[in-house]
Amino acid sequence: MVFSITLTSAVFILFAIVDKVKITMRQEPLLPADLTLFKEAVTIVKTFPPFQLFLITLLLITLLVALFLTFRFAKKESPSWKTRIFGFIIFLAIGYSANAFWYTDKELYGKYPTIENPYFQVNQYNSKGLIYSFCHQFNITRVTPPEGYNKSTFDEIEEEYVVSSMENKPNIIMIMGEAFSDLSNNPNIDFSNYQDPLKNFKEMASSENAVSGKIVVSNFGGGTSNTEYDVLTACPTRYLNNPLPSYNFIRQPFDALPRRLAQIGYETQAIHPGYQWFYNRQNVYPNLGFETCYFLEDSFDLASQGVGGYINETATMDMIIDTLDNHLKTKDNPLFSFTVTIQNHGPYENRFGTQPQNFDTSIPLSNTERDLLTQYFKGISDADKELARLRDYAATSSEPIVIVYFGDHLPGFSNGMDFFDILDYPIDANGTLEERLALYETPFLIWQNDAAKAQYAFTETAATTNLPDSGIINAHYLGALLTQLLGMEGLSPLYDYVNEARLDLPVSTNTIFVDNAGNFTEIPNGSQIEKIKKLSSWQYYKLFDQIVTN
């Protein structure tokens, strides 16, 4: 009995600590889906500062010693097999009943009060308890067909579309920057005595060759693959209503942007200087239509190219430019290259070793807080410099090149939301609708070199896309917006649909909806509800019912 109590307590202690760390760094509680990401979590934990690793190791050793001692010295005479079987049956009966009549009950769960904003999942856990909330999430997160779903409806829509070759297509270089954000844009942070970490990004975004704004992603502080999924598929992770990474559901060929581009003559490649098994990219990328993939295992060297445990921005950009340059010299068809960087992955304590402070502020900060921001801005600055290198390469090329750059999510700092409060960012998980939405906003730009501009001049025709004045759109609109700017209407019925839906509902989360005039609400109107329902059904069709043969 003592051993059983100790074992159960050890499990709950680990749950509580992981939940606390995750809430602090990602503003998201421990979810059942996290148990499927054990390998990914261990890889990230290995990059923690030595002192934190020491505390984690000490905790694990303490729990193991406690288990050993209770098993060794608290042993009593074993009960009979009849007693064991009877006890096991009682255990199953109670467990099944509790799950069926309590944990599964959505109405009962909703009746318990939630302190502060009920739409913020952390508040649900804090108010109703980790174990109850965790078990409830386990029961309600199965992916089921949306109400009114009809497979034949989408079979007919997709069959009507026949992709044909499109002439004069530009090379497309799409990059998702790890934890890339505009947190440096703050009146309380001054770079007068330093270089603005977003200097080159801002120059490109404000040039006459670019369209820029912000995308609303599905996660804070993590969930990189969800943003990849949204941008590359035009399907929104949020509409799955499932905490599992959306990549978990791509288990067969999927009709995504790279596949459609390959059908009109593009060569498609994916670059990720991380482990190929992370989020199962080794299988997901080919299923999305990428013909060639470059991962850490076969294309990078962590010993010579690593910084803080990850491949640096310079080596990543070397691969991007080298593969682009080789393609332009040896191939006649255009290239679609998609890259996920990794250098600026958290945690940020001593990420790049001892660094001189690279910003000024009149707000009192502790030495630890100053170093956290210094480390983060150092990573952003490195990414910005490499983006400029790609821009300069494209600017001197006679080949049409379009660069798409965006962030996957805001950084998750070890001090949680403290920076947002201390430095007075308009970001608050329990604040106004605008402040809550800002928790998920990252910058994007779509830039064309002069050769591409001579063919498309998409900045001149951008007005026809009717982007909202705020420039803020959902992440799942970004890939479709690109095809619209490049005159690729007809490339995909889904992309044409989401470009149309964007006009009525440029931003939507599960609880926040913004129309094209910038009006915020928690209750969408009738036409917006219909668009959400249709896109939810279309996403289900593409994930589970569509058969892709080419």
C-alpha cells in the first residue's frame, strides 16, 4: 500500500511540475496529447541551462529512491489472488463509472465556475484542478465529422477542378522563423545605441516590393508544426478542436500547397535543420508533396554548425541559398523551397552564452530579465541578418524570386507573462479581445525581387485582395494569399474558397472573431458561422476522406 501511494504520488508530482513549466513557458496546461510528444519534450529539455537540468535530475533520482525504498522496506504479505482479482474488478468499475458519468460530461464540467476568462484553458485547469481537467480533455478531444458533414459535397467540388500549367511562375522561398516576432517594437525598449533586431525585415516589409502584416497562429510559445500545417494546407488547426499536433493526422498523401505547385511544374523541397522525427516531419513532408527533404541527420553538422544546441541561422541560410542557386543554374522549372529555422528555439537562459546588452529601457529589470531579452533579441537579430543575405541574393538575380517570411509563434519565456506586464505590451490572456488575440500574432511579409515584379507587380494588385487595414489575418490564409497575389486563381478550390472567406472573416479563433472592418466580437454572425462550418468540413474531408493519387 505504501509503495502504491508513493508511485501514484510520484506520477502526480511529475504531472504537476510539467503542467507548471508548460503554463509558464507556453501559457498552455498539460494536455493528454503531450504524452505522445515525449521524445520531442526530452530533446527540448536537453537544451535547458545546467542548473535546471540538475534540478530535474535530482527530482527524478529522489522519486526513484523513494519508490525503491517503499518497495523494498514497506513490503507486507501479499494478498490472495481472489482478493487481487476482486480489487481489480472494483478498480475498473469505479474508474469506468467515474469516466463515463463525470469526466466525459461536458455540461457538468461547464457548470463548475472558472476564475477570470473562461476561454483561457489555463484558467480552466487552475479553477477545476489538473487531474479533473486533464481527464476531461482526454474524453472530449476525439476528431469527429462536423455536424452536417457530407463527403460527396467535397468530392464534387474537388473533381470539378483540373490543375493546368501556369506560365512565368516565380521561384518561391518560404521561411518560417523559429519564435520570430516583433516584440522589439515597444515604446519602452530603445535600440538607438544598437541595431534594431528587425532592421532588415522592416525595410523589406515597408518597401514597394512587399505585402506585409501579421498572422494569427494557433499556439503561444510552441506548436511550431501547427503553424506549418495552417500555412501549407489552408486548413486551420483551431477548427480541429483537438490538442494533438495537426501533423499527427496527416498519415497519407495530402492535397497541400507543395503538391499543387508540383502539379503545375514546380520542384518542391523542404529544409529543417532539426531531427527528422520531430513532429514526424520525415513522413509528413512527403505526404504534403515535398519531393526533396533536408534534415539535421543528413544535411547539417551540429558539432560545427550548432549554437545553443541547435543549427545556427547562417548554416540554415547557406542551405537555402545553395539549393536555390544550384536549382537556378541547372533547372528550367521554378522552385518552391520551404524552411523551418530552429536557432532561436527556447529556452533563452544563456542561449548564446555571455552577450552584451543589445537594448535600453527605462523600466527596471533584474539581471536575469535583461539577459533573457538580450538573448532573445540576439536570436532575432541573427535571423534578420540572414534574411537580408537572402534578399541581397535575390535582388541581384535576373530570375524571378518571391520571399515569404513569417514567425511560428511568440516566444515562451521562463518568467511566463511577466515581460508583457512589466514592459506594458498590449498582450494579456485575460484582457480585452484585442489583448487576447495579440498573444497569437506574429509578423509576415511577402517580398518580390525586381525580376518577379516585372512579371507580377503583386504590390500594385494587392488592393484586389482586400486585406484588412490592420493587416492581420489567420495563418491558414497566408499560403492562399500568396497564390492570389501571384495570379494563381484556380490552383485549388480550397485556396480560392479561403481567399473568399477571408473577406468576411479575416481573423477567427475559437472565441474571437474579427471582420474586415476590424470589429471584434465573441459571437460570429450567420455568414461567418457558415464559412467556419464549411471550412471545418472541408478540412475533415482532406484529412480523412480525400484520396490523393498524384
